[in-house]
Amino acid sequence: MEVVDLAVAGAAEEPDEDDDDGFVHPIFRMAPKEDSGSDTLRNYRYQAEVAARTCLAMLTEDSIDYIVCEWHEDFVIAYADGSVELVSVKHRTKRRNPWNVADICKDGGLAHLFDRWRACDGASNVRLRLATNAGLTTGKPGAATLSAMCGPDPEVTAGVDAMAATVARYFLKIRWKQPYATIPLVPEVSKLADIAVPAGLIDTVKDFFAVLHIDDELPSNRHITDVNLQSLLRPAIAMLQREHIDTEATYRSVVERIDKANRDEGDRGQLAVYIADPSRVRYNVQVQQRIARRTLYRSTVLEQFVSSLAAVPTFARGQLPVVAPGGGNLRKKLARGGVPSDQAAHAERLRSAWYVLWEQHRSGLAGDTTELANASLEVVDAAFASRDQAENEAVDGVPYGRRMNQLLTQHLVPENFSTALPFRVNGQHLRGLAYDLCDRCDFYFSEPFDTAEEEAS
């Protein structure tokens, strides 16, 4: 660490006459030197915020299944159609020029992506993306031309062989200093044009171009937070009809959750290979565990939502309390269990409250079914536990439904509820879900009986 002579620094500049008390400590007169540690942290944060763009898109797009975060570098997007996309994130400050072909191969991470793709044996379900905020050099053969040659339907098809040969030579040159296992090691020479390209490598690089997308229009680290809030999170909240969400706190929570997944230790070299084809990796139990710790689903993102309200109202302002369809089975079961009529009427109102909440907040995506199924399992577990306790406490032959209903009120509170729903709920909502499940004959307030043969009370 460089030692600063504060006495010398102070002698270099006299205090301004306008300074308070006539003195400013010399250290505050000196422009700080480049802080590489701070730059590294900013880059890590930027990578997490780029991953957050996909996580937020996952809230409203069912084409994305999940993402897997890697160690401070890349993330992998797994799509519902079984394909995966390996994403490399590279931020460049304004002081740096746009990427040229040489830089984008080395510092821009194309050699790294090429190596990962080769490690996956170029599987047909694997795509690649370089995501950066920096522009691309134009002209021929500039990086913009390289970008236009990439993808399954390239904009530029002329000169692809020459570009592939150039990129192949850059990869081979990078291999002299970096141990990429899938890039051949060839003798070092002074000129790029003199590098001997092994047979078949140029064709392999052309195949690499076909699965590569270069996204050079990301916001910078200075603007990405605002862009993500305005263009992704707030529209997602509106589409999901989530009310009273603290958007900034929610965004921070999402990014922190991504950062936590990024920092999971493990062999990231095998992760992308496993995601592309699980059968290829030995000791797949350990790999599955590592991936699980790094995986973020839509439900994981929804868990990070932060409400701006201290309490959740049963009916939101302006929301009309409608009567839920059905209810006949619930009334028969409550009556058989000896639940008083006023409590039974209240149970029906809570079932309607749940019905309104679910209809207004469910997104209509495939994830709704899973989230509701998980919540329903926990609610029914609580109902069975309440019934067992009520039955054990009851005198033989005496209905125990009233006591069971009381125990349900104690059990079904948000702080006891481990399953994450895609919106905030209170205890009345959870009991409303329980009554709805009872109406669907998932449980009874007595011994089971045939509701079709029971007269409505």
C-alpha cells in the first residue's frame, strides 16, 4: 500500500480562505487513486443487476424456467423448451473505447464463452450471449461486423470465413497465456497472421458464431438500477396486480438474493455442462446440490417482494367483496362438526375474501398452479393437525368442529406459514383458503361423510 506524506501534500496547497475554520485536512484535497477493490465490487454488483434483468422478466414471461448464477462471472438461463443460454457479462467504463475484435475475444470474454461451449460438446440446446454496455467498433473487420455475423439468422454472411479465421487466431493467441482446455495450444509466433490454425478449428468457430448473440446495449453501472426499475420491475408489479410494493426495497432484495447465489462456492466449470446435459457429469448428486443453491425460480424472485404496508388488508381499497361460487360442501361440513351458524357464516365470508384475492393477483402463468398447490398442502396439513388435536381433546361422541376451527385460527397465520405465495396475505386469507379447500372436500370438520347425502343446513 502506498504511504502518503500528508505534510508534503498539505504544503502543496494552502487552505482556501472560505474554508470553515480556515483548515481542510490535506487528505481531502487529494484526488483518490484508483481503487481496484471498489471497481471489483462495482463489477460484481453490475453482474448481479444484469442477472436481475432476466429474473424480473421471469415474473411475466413463462418462456424462462429459471436461472443459475455462477461465481461472480456468468449466469445460465434455462428456458421452458429445454434450451439453455450461457451469459457472460462485461462492463466497460466510458474511459475505454468500444470493443474491437481483439479485445472482445480476450477481455470481452468470447474465448471464455467458446471454451464453455466446447466443454458442452457444442450441444444443440446451448446458446451463448455476451452482454455488455460498451459499443462495438465499426468498419471492416470491426466487432460490429462480427456481431452481425452471429446468430442463427445472421445479418452479414459475406466474409464469415475470414472473420472466423481471425477469431480462431485470437483464441489461439489467448491460449498461450490462459489455460483454456478446449482451445488447442500451438507454437508461439510474433505475428497473428503466422499462427498456424489447426484443421477444423475455423469451422468450429463458425458453428460458435451460429449460437452466439452479442448484446452491446446494456445500461452502464451508473444507470442500470433506474432502467431495471422503470422498464422491468414496475411494469411486472402492475401486470401481476401487486399492490403496496416498495419497488426500491424489492429491487435491492432481488439483487442481494442474486449476489448470495453468486457467492456459493463450488466447481462452476461443471455447472453449465450439467445444465445442458445432466447425464454427462459424474457425481451428479453433488452437482445438483450446487446448482440448487445457485438456482433462482420465479417463486424465488416473488419471495423478495417487500410490501410498503405494515399490515395486509383483507380487502384492498376499492375492492368489492363478492361471494365465491360454491360453498355447499363447506356449510354441510361445518354443521356436521358443530360449528355455530355465525362462525359458519364468517367462514363463508373469508372463503370469498380468498377467492377475490386469488382472482385479482394470480398472474395466469404456469407457476400459479405450483404456488397454489404448495400453499394448499401446508394449509391441509394444518387442518389435519387441528382436527387431530380437537378430536383428542373432545369427549367421545361430542362434535369437535368448533374447537378445530379455533385451532385453525391459531395455526394459519403468516408467521407460521413457510410456503411463499406470489402476494402478501394475512391470517384471514389463509383461513379463507382453508375453507375453500374444505369446500373442495380436501378435509372435514368431523369424520369424513358423503356430502351428497347430507342435507344443507
